[in-house]
Amino acid sequence: MASAHNSSDPAPRCQTKASVQITLDKGSSVEQVIGNPSQSVRTRRQLESDAEMCMFALTVSRTEPKNIKEAMADFAWIESMQEELHQ
């Protein structure tokens, strides 16, 4: 799972990538598909698991480093510190 975070976006989002092949029954059309036909079908448990992982990733990504060594090892924090200096 890939996580996307934009520092100017107040609500970061998780994105997942999946390869999907669509097959329709004879007599069916794409217009009858509910939701995005390019995404795979997921169970409620899979959706719950994805949401839990996304929340974990967002929590971890918002944790501040404890010292300068940790901050300097993370490109996102370096970028954030530079943005604050240029304000």
C-alpha cells in the first residue's frame, strides 16, 4: 500500500493500487456497474483492514521526531523545516 501525503492538504489520503480485469455477463453493460468498475471488488473486512492501515500510517507520519538526528533522516521533515524558514 502506498501512502500519499501533501503538507498543504489538511486531510491526507491513503491510496492503493490494484490491477483489475473487467468481465461482464452476456447482456450486462458497464452502465449497470455500481461504483468504479476499474477497482477490484472488496469485502467489508478488506475495507476495514485498509482503513485501519491508513489510520496507522497517518498517525505514524504525523509523529514528530524526538531529536535533530531523526528529523534530518526524514526528507519530509527537512522539507517542512525549510518551508517554515521561508515563511
